[in-house]
Amino acid sequence: MKVMIVGAGKLGTKLAAAMLNGEIHVTIIDNNPIILDRLKDHLDVLTINANGARKEVLEELHIDTYDLVISVTSNDETNIVISSIAKKLGCKRSVSRIRNPEYANQLDFIKSLYNIDLVINPELATSNEILRYVMESYTFYFGDYAFGKVSLVNFNVRNLSEFVNKSISELTSVDSLLIVAISRNGDIIIPHGGTILHENDIIYVIGKKENIEIIAKKLKESVNKKNVKKVMILGGGKIGYYLADNLSKKGISVKIIESNITRCKTLADTLPDNVLIIHGDGTDINLLEEEELSKMDVFIGVTGYDEENLFMSLRAKQLNIPKVIAKISRQSYIHVIEKLGIDMAINPVNITASNILKYIRGGKVVSVSLLLDGQAEVTEIIASSNLQILNTKIKDLNLPKGIIVGAIVHKNKVIIPKGDSIISKGDRIVVFSLLSEVPALETFFNLKEGR
């Protein structure tokens, strides 16, 4: 499969890195030679220093031989033009990133008008994930699988005291669930029955949706003793705007702290009356105390600066705010998040990449989600008739340690597999895999032709 990525920013780089674990040939176009030189040092991709919106450039690169173009430059209109031209010149499929809130309600129209196959708004997708966490007490960050029959959640073990310092085999409440991974101080652990859970471990649990909801209910009771009524958002950018708009529609009182006076005026003009816009420095502790930070049910740090989001989220945790969420772009900070006890760290690039990867894999792969800051993924696969592992017990498959079959949906029935479970033709399989094991995943489940 040949993929052209136009725009070598964070998202373009993340997508290229994820694709290189599979049988995908990647070309990256950008007009910044310094960024491209840096990319070539650690990724085996073809880099082109050019303007990807020029018809001549795309023709010279034989865009008609490409299966997909992904336009993720910093300009929405440029992305639309690139995808439209590429499709006109014979590229099979196109994906565009569009970030401007003014376009949020007309994405379907844009897709139709410009013949774009997938349009994604990272900030809107990110705000939706944060909103879900705020309104529940757990995160379905990685979504549902198998038509909603299977769910995966992650949560901090400290939120369920019955899990702390117990081995997995001792946990009676997870008999019908499967813990597929543990994140401990930023390291990934593939657990077994004897693995002991530590207080600040983040565990990833997969199972029938109704069984996951039982765990979720316990989390809601332990983490969220009262309904969310007051939320403070640090940062009035696109994510902050979407969050405030959606939270206010649910009757929640929202305060946004924003340092840019022009942006404050824009927010005040466009958001409902129950959203209070505060102009000021979000790192000013005195300002936040004046605005009653300590009385908030939720604090969300979504400025453009990771350090600011981290610092103020830590302060919110010190004030015992029930839910504290931070937007983090740098992967290296994920280790810090877990040690600080911040409830949720969210990375817009990972969310966007997950949506795009799900789309491009197509074929037998019907869903894919990046986990553990892109170090692992969950893939939903339809078992085809030519799959060599059909009708073989899972314990006899010799799967690598980094690949775990989390659930099988057989004839509409969800099975959390044991060693004696088998996969039959037409089954939907939900598989956890470390990113390093994606080539093995493709081999075992015969995915290469579907990518």
C-alpha cells in the first residue's frame, strides 16, 4: 500500500511511524527541509521538500499510483485543496484534517463537495473524549467494538481499593473480563495471573459491554460522589471552546481562564451565558483561588503548553479536585502524569491518528485504537475463511507475548477467551498488540492485503 502524507508535523510523523510497522510505503511532503532532515534520521520514509498543494508536484510524484493521500498541513483550506486535487489526479482515497470550529457543522458537506473520503477535526474529537470522561468516571477513550458488544476501559487502580496489592488471579470481579495491559511509571507490562497490581497502575480492561459497565459503575461510585456541577477550563482554544459549549448545554457552570484578550472577546460572543470567560494568566495561583478553583468538580488544562497544563493540574490535585484532566502533547511527559496522580492525560495526536488508522486499514480490520501513548493498539478483525489459525485453540497458536486476543464475538455471543477457545470463520476478534508486534499481528491474522 502506498500512502502520501502532506505535512510533517506531529500528526504526520505519528501516522508515518505507526504505518511503518506494517506493509505500507510512506512518502512525506513538506516545505520545511529542516523538519524533513530530522524525520529521515529516525524514519524509513521517502521525504520530498515541496508544496504538496501544487498539481505539478503531485503529478511528478505519480499520485495516481497512491492508495491514499493524507493532508495534515497547518492550514485547513490547503488540506482541502490537496485532497481534492489528489483525488482528481487519480489517488484512490483522501483524508483531510480540518480544525476551524467554523467548519465543524459542515464537515459532511465539505466531504461531498470536494470528494474527500474522511474529514477529521482533532480538537472536536479530543473534546468529545474529555467530555465522556467528565460526565462518567471512567474513559471509553478507545471506544466500543463489535457493534458495541465489547468495550475497553482504562483506569487508575487507586480508584478501586479492592484491586490494590492484589494479584490478577485474586480479583473475583474480573472473572468475565480480561486485563490486557498495565502502565506502570510509563512502562508497559503484559500481565499474567500472578501479576500484582500497584496503587498507581493504569490498567486496560476488555470485556462484554455490560460487564465493563459494572466496573464503570463502581468507579463512578468511588470517584464521583456527586454530580458534576462546576468545571474550570484552563485555555480558551479550540478544545476549550468545544468543551465549554457542550458542558454548558448539559447545565454545567463553566469558567474558562484565557490569557489572550482578543480570544476572550471571541469566546464571550460565541458561547452561552452560563460560561464565564476570565481574562488572566492561568498560572497565577491567586487568580485561580479568587475564581474558586478549590470548589470545582473538574479542572481541565488544555492550553497549548504542556508544562502549564501539568503544573496547574498538579495544583488542582493538591486541592483535591475530584477530576483533573490535562492535554499533553509530548510523549515523554506521560511518565510524569502517572507519578503525579493526574486522573487523565489526553493526546489529540493519538486520538486523530487512531481515527485515521481505523479508516485506512479497511478490509478485514474494522477498528483500531492507539493505546499507551501510541505504544500499543487494539484492533478489531473479521476472521476470513483463509485464516490459517481458524479452529485452533488459542493456547496452541504460539502468539507472541505482546499479542493478546481480548474478545471473540461468535454468532452474536461475546466470548472472553481462555486457552481452549478457538476462532471460527466470520468471528469478530478484538486483539491487543504492542506496536512492535504489528508485523506479527498482520502475519497471524493475514492482514497485509487489507492494509
